[in-house]
Amino acid sequence: MPLDRARARLALREPQGLSRAARIVLLSVVAVVAGIELLWLLTGQSTDPLASAMAQVLLTLAFGVFAWRPAAASVVLVASAGVALLLDVGVLAVLVLAVAAGLVVATSSRAVIAGYVVAVVALSVIAMLRTSGGASAEDVTTLVVIAGLSSVAGSYLRVLRGRRLALASALVEQDAARELATQIERDRIADELHDLIAHELTIIAMHAQVLQLTRAPASRAVAQAAIADAARKALADLRRVLHVAQVSRDSADLDVDSVRNQLAVSLEDIRAQIESAGGSVDLPRDPSAIIDALPPSLDTALGRIAREAVWNVLKHAGAGARVSIRLERVGDDVRLAVHDQAGGVVVSPDLPSGGYGLARMRARAEVLGGTFEAGPVDGGWLVAVRLPIG
């Protein structure tokens, strides 16, 4: 199941602290111990003075602050121990600080840990000096052992937390990588569907309207043949796109139909389609010298851009449109321009246009380091792209 990315990142940014289960356990222990101490105090079983007994309860309650604010808890605990020393609680206050060392190590930053160590050492010295006859070697050893064991336990918990957070971070990155790969694949399939199938559907829609508007047998025969041919091509292209999606998902370099998208082939297809729709097209004269010098990536990109530009002609100018295509070498660049003007009798299919084609042409040009322009010119529409060859 994918990890909730927002929550995981938030958890990675938060200061280190106890988990929910650890907080519950800590607060339960603090409540039980504080309750017992208060019970002893209220029932008169405690032999300590009232102030000293209350100081012990305060030290116990200070542990509870670790459930919410570990750094603040360290300060509160040290302050409570200082108050307890003033009330002659003595070594017990230092013992409490030694026990709490593990919590400080497990939940606080290095700066807080360093400050806590300094405070504990200072309070320990004060407690020993205030103890009549000084602290015994056994007392010192006991405090050192308890503090050491507690710190080791805290360090182990800190390492476990670090591993958990590292695993969470890795899961977040893997989830993001999977989503990115999925989106890239979806975009690639959408591009293939648009580039290879939308054209044929435009041809079908346009000739279907021709069939509705004309009764001439010759014109109807041409339209019917164009519809059948476009439908066959669309089905073939759809099969190839599905094959890419199902079998070749990991092959980012696979082109569904690279031969068909080459510029020379695209220009011939454009001629046939425009003329079958009753329009005219002016193609570049002998473009082979320029096309042969193009790298495969530019050849395919220009072929697709030319097709897309003519699809827009068929969608908006319709049958009878006059199209002029220019291909020229300008220094180290190649320039392709497609300009159209509506014919005398226009049959334009009523097809939606969301600007996807223009966006795709611009993206193809820019990813190859080129420029793209499109807009109305001389009563028609001009699409011009310029790409660097070397």
C-alpha cells in the first residue's frame, strides 16, 4: 500500500520524540508512581518532610513532560532536581536524573544532551558536597552505572528511530519514483494516441460531413475510401499503442511507428490527405538534401509537427483548404513552416480543440533546443518551428 507522502515528510521534519505507544507507557508509569507517592504522603506512611515529599512528586511528574516536549522536559527535570537539592532530598534527586538520562538521549538533540550532562555533573557534585560525610564510592558507582545503562538504552532507541525514519524516507522516494514513472508512461501513451490516431479520426469526421453534403457519386466514393483507409490506419495504430503499453513499458526509446513519422513519409501522406479532401498543398521541392542531413530525432520530430499542423488545418480550415509547407536550411538550423488558407468551399468538421496539439508541437521543439511559433498570418494560420541540426 503506498505510503502517505505528506505525513511521512512531516514526520521526517518533526523533532525527535517518543512514539504514541511510548508516550502512553511513559504517562501510565508516571501516573502510577506519582499516585503511589501521593498516597503515601496522604496516608502518613512517608517519613520525609512534606516539602521533600512534594519535591519527589514533582520530580516524578517532570518525567511526563517527555511525552510532549523532550527538550523542555530536560530543563524541567533539571530544575526540579535543583529544587529537590535545596529541600535536602539529596542523592535521590541525582538518582532520578541518572534514570532520566536514557529519555534525554533517546529524544533530544545533541545540544540538549550536552547541556543535560553538564547539569547532571554539577548537581551531582553539589549533592555530594551537601551530603554529610560526603558520598561513598558505592553511591558514586551506583549513579554512574544507572546513568550508563540508561544512556545505552536511550542510544539504542535512538538508533531504532533513525532506521525507521530512514526506511520511511526510502519508501517515500520509491513511491514518488513509481508515480513519476507511471505519469511519464501515461503521458507517452497519450502522446502516441494523439499523434497517431487523432489525425485519422479528423479525416473520418471531415469526410463523413462530405458524405452528408454531396450527392456526386465520384465525391462520395473518394470520401468513403478515405474513411475506410483512415479507419484501418487508426485500428492499426491503436494496436501498436496497446502493444507498447502492455509489452514495452520499460522501453522509453521505443517509437510506435518511427518510419511513418519520418518527415519524407509524412509529407507524402499530407499530400494525399489534403488532395483527397479537395484541397491543394504546396510541398518543398526536392527536400531530400535537407532531410538526409537531419538526425533521426529531428526527422521524426519534424514529421510529427508537420502532421499535427496539417491536422489543425483539416479541423479548422476543412476541405478545400490551401496549404503551403516550406522546409529550409538556415545556417546550422532547419526551419519548417506550415501556412494554410481556407478554400472557396469549406467543409470543416465540428471537432473540439483544447490546444493540446499546439502544446505538443511547442514541447517537441523546445525539448530539442528549438523555437516554435503559431498564429494568424495573411488571413490564414502559420506554424513555424526552427531546430538546431548540430
